[in-house]
Amino acid sequence: MGTVVHFKQSRCPLLPSELQNERALAEALDRLTKTKLWTAVGHLQTALMGAEKIRDRLPAGPVKDDFEQKLAALIRHLSHLREQVEQL
């Protein structure tokens, strides 16, 4: 399922070797987090593509108009999320 990382809680300064290990763990955790976020963005993009196919099959009318408005809002939110993940 995943890796559990326990960070050492200490009241005294870390030794250089401990500090190096902590940095390595932090960098590994950062890479893992970014990978998970990009995976989530990919899943959301796939879901939006499915929603676009559903929209294309809807008959013209108020239901389709409402669906299109909500879909457009989701696309804007996904774009914003993608920008935030890129900044990490």
C-alpha cells in the first residue's frame, strides 16, 4: 500500500549523519508526494474526458446547458490545480 516514514523527534541537535538521513527521507517523501499529485491530476483529466463524451451525447436543452456550465467550472479548477502542482 505505501511506506510509512517516522521522523525522529529529538530535543538535541541531530548528528550530521542523522541530518543527512532526514534530508534524504524528506526528499524521497517530496518526490513521492509530487508523483501522487500528478497521478491524481491525470485521473481527474481522464474523468473530465469521460464527462465531455457524456456532454456530447446529451440532447440540447437546459440539462445540457447546466452540464456544460458545471463541466467548464471543473475544467477551470483542474487547470488551477495543475498550475499549483507545477509550482511545487
